Amino acid sequence: KPDKDGIIKQFDGCTELRETDISRYKKSSKVFTILRDYGFCDILKMQVYKQADLVMLFYLLDEMFDCETIRKNTVFYEKHTLHDSSLSMCIHSLVFAKLKMYDMADKLFYSSCCVDLGDETNNSDTGIHAAAAGGIMLELLYGYGGLRISDNELRLNPVLPQGWREYSFFVNYRGTKLKARVSGGGCSITRISGGEKTVILNGNEITV
């Protein structure tokens, strides 16, 4: 439940902890750089979070919250989150895309892609972050692709991120395989296999 400022507390007393400027740690290509300056006991007294915890609610259970509550809390918690988990930026990006806050969504999307594709952290020397790669796919489907299953209906409200020419993805829905292609000209949906299905595309009901 939101407090008087509209913030849902991740745990009791979290908003009373000390405010700390973590911007330089967020910009670092290495993780856990905050530990160079603070010990764990110090960090426990700060409004600092490792990853997307409460924000995950707005991906999994967004229908339980109004848009302003989601916006206010996502902005608040992102400010205090280090993203020192490879699973953090993708979820924040997804929720920002759902909020149509595309500057933040794009920034975090590209940063999440660099978890393995970037050349600074050497994070993938011993293997890729498979779960983070799955998170990037979730960003594409549920963030930019606007994929939802709501009221027993398949819904798509896709957007084309700035600078992209197009993207496409497949959806297997109740025995039918569909391909969605999003470009500057809009979104087309093609049935690859299975029976006809009704899809709500940008608020309009179509049969594929």
C-alpha cells in the first residue's frame, strides 16, 4: 500500500534510511564498486538496492496498481538501485516501456544488452548470463511489444524504439503460432500454424 507520498515501501522503514548519491556507482562498468567506499553495515543504513525487487511487481501484477503509482515507484526505486544484478536493468526497462517513458526504457535496454555484449566488464568470460538474455527478450515482448494476455484475450500494443528499423517475434498462443513484425509502417501479424485466433492489436480486434 502506498504511503502519503505514493511510495510502496519495500520493507518497513526503508524510506527513513539515509539518502546517498550512488550515481557514480551506477555509471561504473564493474559491479559492487560501492563496496570500495562502504561496508555492508553502512549500506544497510542507506536507501540503496541491488536490483529490481519491488519494481518486479509492476511487471508481474501491473493490473493491481494504477499508472501513477507504478510511475512514481519505478522512478523512485530506479534512482536508488545500483543494478548490480544482471537481471535488474531489463525489468526496469520493461516497466519504463509500459509507462511510455522511452528515454529511460531505451537507456536501460541497451545497458542490459551490454551485460554480455559489452567489452568492458569481462562478465561473460566463463559463460553468458542466460537468465539476463531471457530478461532482454521479456523487454522486447512485454515492454516494446506491448504483449498482454488480459480478460482471456491476446493483446499487442507495440512501439518501434527510436533508431530501430524493425523487429519481430513469435508467440505461441493456445496452439497457434503467430509472428508479429513491427516497423515504421505499423505492426503486421501472420499466422504460421494452428487455427484462427482473435488478437486485440492497438485496441482493435482482428482475426488472424
